[in-house]
Amino acid sequence: MDALAVSPNVLWVFAAICAALLCASAISALLARGAGRDGHRELRLRVRSWWLMVAVFAAALTLHRNLTLIFFAFVSFLALKEYLSLIPTRRSDRRVLFWAYLTIPAQYVWVGMEWYGMFIIFLPVYVFLFLPLRMVLVGETTEFLRAAGTLHWGLMTTVFSISHVAFLLVLPEARNPVAGGAGLVLYLVLLTESNDIAQYLWGKSLGRRKILPKVSPNKTWAGFLGGVVTVTVLAVMLAPYLTPLDPLHAGVAGALVGTGGFVGDVVISAVKRDIGVKDSGALIPGHGGILDRIDSLTYTAPLLFHYLRYLSF
């Protein structure tokens, strides 16, 4: 199938998202009016950025399939570029980085071909073996292990993990007669982002006990557990409209996304803390960089994808 026939269910869910954003816009406007011109500026920036991200994501799901895959490949490129701008790299590895960037179109070609076998081993096996060889040929051994490890880790999170979102999109419609691949992608992304918001709100309102104070001081047990419960309930509610999952399996999917999203968030937080930066960039006003926005997806995308594959969906 060359073009995506978007299910009406997907459009209805997007309409609900827009309604929620309208409410958020109204609330932020009222808060700003009461607090003065500069009051709640970050909240207003966040809401405006959400409008833009939702619009871009909605357009991506309605494009020709190949253009949609290019969109996800571009997201991986931006994430890898941002990651490499944060991580110190050796001058001698510049040509190696060229090969690292070339893995992005290759990985998404396997997705477009629906070649699961190559998709699942290309980066973890072939690229894992090739890049150190290319580094050896350069002849520089100083900090070799650190350079190889950081590059592999960056490729696995920004390219391999995110490409699982794209592979959900190309799954045969028979796997999800309710809403197709677009429905599965929307289900994953909506649950992941809702988990981030829910954990933040629960943590702000009830959070007392820190869960990982040395890694992410703002994370609390109340935020983590409240987010997992919230996203599990949401997963069960959305499942009949976007997935073939029954309530039990949808609940498990929600718990996986809630837990995986938390882990992805704190892992990227650990990377930023090690480097000494608060945000990975400034690409998205009010949100930071692209890594700050997709950190949870680096865990939730492969977890949900392989859970669905395990269920033969």
C-alpha cells in the first residue's frame, strides 16, 4: 500500500487532542492574564509548541507512506545530530560519523521494505561490528572504547529505537483492522506523551518522596505510580478505537508504556547530567531539544512494538 488510508477513528482521536489543546490554551491565557505579561511564559510556550508538534505529526500520518518514513528518518537524524553535538567526539572520527549518519537511510529502507529480519539486526549486529573496524583503520587508539561505546549507544537510541515507530506504521492492515498502522503509531505516541504529562502533574501535586534524586531530582514515587496508573487507564479507553487489543492486553500495554517512558526519561536525564546540561537543545520552545521530547519514546517504541509482535498483532 503506497498511501496511508487514515481511519476515521484516528481522525476522531486527533480531534479530541485538539479539543484538549484548546482547553490548555484557554487555561494558559487566563493564567497569563492574571499573572501579568510575562506570567506563565513557559507554559504558554509549551502549549504553542504542542500545537505545532500535533499539526506536524498529524500531517505526517496522512502523507504518502514513503514521505512519512522520510519524516521519521528526519526525526532520527535530528536526534542523532543533537546527541553528537552534546557528546565530545574525537577529531579522527569525523569520517566514522559520516558512516554513522548513513545508517539512518539504510535502517528506514529496511522499514519501507518491511524486511523485519534486516531491520532488527542491522544496527545491533552489522553496524556494531563495522564502526569499530572503521575506527581501527583510522589508527587512533586514544579513548577508543569511549568513542565506540558512545556512538553505538547514540545510534541505538536515536535510530534503532525510533525506527520501531515507523515499523508500526507499515504493519499490514490485517494486523489492526480497527485503525491500521497509523492507529498503532498514534496509540504509542499519545500514551507516551500522556505518560510524561501525567507523571509531571502527579509529581507536582502529590510528590514527596524522590525516586532517583541523584539522576532526576524532580522525579517522585507519586509521579511515577500516578503516571503508570493514568496511562494504563487511558490505554484501555483508547484501545477499542486504535488497536485490536482487548482490555487486559491494553492494560498491560499501558503499564509497559508508563514504566518504559519513565525509564527512557531518566536514562536521558543521566546522560545530560553526565555532560552537564539541563536541556539537550533549544529546537522546541518550552520543551528543549528533540532528545528532550523523544526521550521516553526511545524505550516505549521498542517495548510496545515487540509486545504487539509477541501477541501476533
